[in-house]
Amino acid sequence: MIIDCHGHYTTAPKALEDWRNRQVAGLKDPAVAPKSSELAISDDELRASIETNQLAKMQERGSDLTIFSPRASFMA
């Protein structure tokens, strides 16, 4: 089994980016901070976001598992 232990999820769905931007804005103005329940991304959306990028590279390289960490810029 080949495990890539340092993958980055760089192709996050737009809904996550929008939600995260609201979360960061909420630090200055709590009225605009989103609730965690407002973030809704389906498994199909997640799958679609990695099929042509991370998943394709995993298959090319023969990897069985990748442990993703967040995109560094999202951690702000």
C-alpha cells in the first residue's frame, strides 16, 4: 500500500471558499460570521473537485491513500 501523507486539498468547492471568507470577515464583524450548519457540500461535489486533479495524480503514481490537509491560505 502506498500512502501519500502530505496532500493538500487545493481544489475546494467555491462554497467552501465563500463560507471561509465570511468566517474571516466575522472576526471583525460577528454579524456576518456564518454558522457551521450553513456550509453544505455534498460528497459528489467533493469527489468532482478532486477527480481531475488529486485523484488523477494518485492513480498515475499508484497511490492508495492520500491524507489531505487544508489549503494553507485557508488557515489564515
